[in-house]
Amino acid sequence: MENSHFLIKALVFQALFFSSLAFAQDEKKSDHDSSYKIVPVISSNPTAGTGAGVMGTLMYKADKDSSPSQAILSAQYTNTDSYNIVAINKLFFDSDKWQSNTVYAHVFNNTSFSIDGSDFGFDTYFEPNLHVTVDGALQQFLYLVHKNIYFGGHAFYMKQVFEADNAEGEFFLKSNGITDSSRGGIGALLSYDTRTKKEKFYPTDSTFVNLSFNYFPEFLGSDKVFYNGLINARKYLPLGKSNDILALQYLGQFCSENTPDGALSALGARNVLRGFPIGKYKTRYMNAFQAEYRYTIGQTRFRLAPFAGYANLSGGSKGTATGNRDSDNGNYYSGGAGVHYILEKKHQLDYRIDLVYSSDEEVSVYASMNQAF
């Protein structure tokens, strides 16, 4: 435990020290519309392990009348011998009439966790050890059909390979119906977005709502047809000074019958509620809320950002032996505080370090770029 605490402190120090190279860069006025930053990323969670990596971002404009676009490339390695590589390109073009989102991710994750055996007919806890390799890609296009309203579609592909590293891991995979899968899907998306061109990375007084419906047919690799729906609603309210913001988010997702384990609604820091490794808890239905107050300290580049979130999971997770398993159903919460540094004032691009406490009684640390939501 002492070594783990020391590693967390060392990684936080590393993030602050090396990122100061980016922080110290003077923002000189230029006619160029592109700029780049390279910063360290860290994460530490008792379940997922402690990791460090690097993230680079390129800010650019496809044309002079469009919002700034952003390309991101990140890589991270953890002390559980896990790693991930993620590439993202968020593109605005043709005077913001079009948006394009491109994502590719490769993840190798070793995991070991303790489970209450009573959920599976045992008297004691047991510890499955397993690893999963995931490759996923998404391409999305949106077109402005009316003021602030976009409509479009997307296509995505995911391949997951699971392998047990002990007998308990093999039992866990089989009892939950978790098998290797390779599937594609298509979806439709409706978006309402009142953010101005200057607010894409730090909204101050705006509303953003995404509604999507996704379909996974057999001819694209699914064992059985399934579908899901998602609503992602965000509201940004100015409080006090113009840069002091209360950010609110609701995220709701439902999944149909026959949804495989890897496509269920998953609680986690990458979509909602920091403090939970994504995929640890997942069910067919999820309703989640979170709020964050972003307070800019005087005329400095620093912000303080306390936050809290709550989620309800229901509908059970998929199982082959006993039907839907209810062990992940329930209420979850997390809260904490972050310190943000404004990397680039022009785009209000933040680098943040978040400290989180969750209802699992775990403390997690994250350091990354951009706002959490």
C-alpha cells in the first residue's frame, strides 16, 4: 500500500513538472490558426492500477469561418501490464455546416478483482483474473439542418477477445456469457448545440444535447440482432465572473435483449462518473447525473473544479446459465475536486488533475486534457 501511495505521488509530481514545459510556453500572437500541446496523462485506481502516458493535441481550423478542430493522440501503460492507444479527430468544416468525428482505440487490459460468491452460489469471495484485447473504430458525420440542430449518422466496429488467467476467471466469463465477439453497427444521431465557435472547449452559457439510436445486425457480425439508445444532455450556466461555470450532465442509455456483455451500458470515467474503471459495472439500463463547478482563480491560469455524480444501474447484465445477473444493479456515486491549468487562453484548453472518491470506497487520480464533459 505504501508503494502504491508513493507511486501516485510520483506520478502527480511528474505530471506537474513535465507539463510545466507546456505551461511555460508563451502564447505569442500569430496569424496561424494551428497550435499543439504535449502533456503527460496519469490514472490511478485500486482496481484498474496506476498508469502513466503521454497525450498530444493539435488545434487547427479547416477553414477560416469554422470552429477550431482538434486531433488527439494518446498512449498509456499501467502497472497491471495493461496499455491503451487512442486517436481522435474532431473536425468542423464548411463554416460549421459539417462535423466529423473519427475515433480509433486499441486496448489491452489485465484485470483482477474480488466478487461476492453468493451471487454465483458460493459461500466466499473469489478472485477472477483475466485479460481482454479490444479494437474499436467510429466514424461519424453530422450536417446542420437548422439553427443549432445537426442530423447525421455513424458507423462503428469493435472486436473483443477475452482470455482467463485462472480457473476463477474462466468460471466468471462462462457464467456471465462473456465470449469473444466481432461486430459492427450503424446509427442515427440528432444533436442540439448552442455552443459558439469560441465555446467548443470551454462552454460558458450554452446547451448541448445528443440523441442517438444504434443498430447491430447479424450481417455485421452480431450473434443476434440488438440495439441501444443514448441521450447525452449538458447545460452550462455562468456563475459570478464570465469564466465561472456550473456544468451539468445527464446521461441515459438503454440496451435491448441479446446485447452482449461488451456493449452494455457501462459506468466509468470515460463516459460519466469518474472514480470507476469503465466496464467494472454494466447493465442494460443506466441513468446518470453529474455536476461540476469551474472556478477561475482571479486573473491566473488556474481553476478549481469540485464535482459530484450519481448513477443508477438496472436491468441486470447478460448471463447464460441463470439469465440476467442482478449483481451490478444499484446506486453509485462519486465526488472530488480538480485543479485545472489553462494551457491555451485562445481556445480555453485545460489540463486537469482530478482526485476522486467513489462509493466503492476507492480513491482515484486522473490527469488529462479537456473538460470531463
